[in-house]
Amino acid sequence: MKISILGPGDYSLISKYGKLNEEEVKELIEKTGELLAREGYEIMVAVDRGIAFEIAKKYKEKGGKKVYGVLPKSHEKYKEGKEDAIKPYMKIVDEKIVVDSWYHLNGEIGSLGDAAISFGLSCGTMADIVFLYFHYKYLGGKTKLLMYLPSMSQKLPREIEEKLSIKGKKYEYINSLEDMENELKNFEKTD
């Protein structure tokens, strides 16, 4: 099963607004990478800084089998001086998935996996989540969305929850790694 990892590039937002301190965020990264590797999942991440990249690094360290790096064709626009800004993040990527632009990345990354797990929120993460609605409504998308509630300041607005429930509820709030593991295993059985 393929799992998209979503979350802010600036993951200090998790300890600032969520219910986890900095040490707990580090532990979450470590244990999530370990869980995903141990269960044999393949993961998909944006080729950029942030919690998804940190989880992917731990996943690889723990023997994870495959990291898909989602990157835009237009990444050249984001070169910093002569150094390619995404180059440091490519070291963990086993296979590239190229989309048209950074804007398309937000519209695609969540739906590329059989499941998506969101850790924390940011403008980009909200875009990743909200675009799932369009995949559900117009493209028959079935991606299961898990949102790690301790990493967020609150649940999503009810207006968004309602839209994500079109054609049946496809999201869950989870409160622990055990919840995550159980939800993923249950989803595998029903998929």
C-alpha cells in the first residue's frame, strides 16, 4: 500500500499550535518512520523540507522499501543561486513522480496514495487536504485520509469535514500511532 505523507514545511508549527512539544514531535517522526517501514508500506512525499521529509528519512533508516518523491517540472524556478533548492531532498527518493508545477503538487500529492496521513497543518497542507474533495467528487478518488489530531490546533472546520464526506466519509482523526496502525490495517482489509 502507498501512503502520502502530508504536513507543514515548517514543522515547528506542530509544537507551536498542536499538543506536542518539540521532543514529542521528534519522537513522532522517529516512530512513524519506523512503523511505516516495519509494515512494508511505500511512502510518497513532496521533495521539500518539512515533517514529511523527516519522516521519510527515518523510514529509510529503518529499512523502508520505497520513497516516491513528488516534484514539479518547474522546480528550476526555485533554484537558490547556483544550487538546486531540492537537491538535498532527492537523496532519499527511490522514484520520482513529476507533476506540472508546485501548485499541481498540492492538488495531487494527497490523492496519489491509497491513504494519506497529515501531521500538523499549514496553508500547503490544507490545500493538500481540500483538493482531496475534488478527487472524491469528480474523479472517484478513494484515498483514506488520517489526520494526527495531537499535531493540530483543532479539527478541520465542519464545512471542510462535510465536503470530505461526499460519497461516504473518507477521513479519520487519530490520536496515537496505535490508532494509525489500526486504521491502516483496517483500510487494507477493506480496500
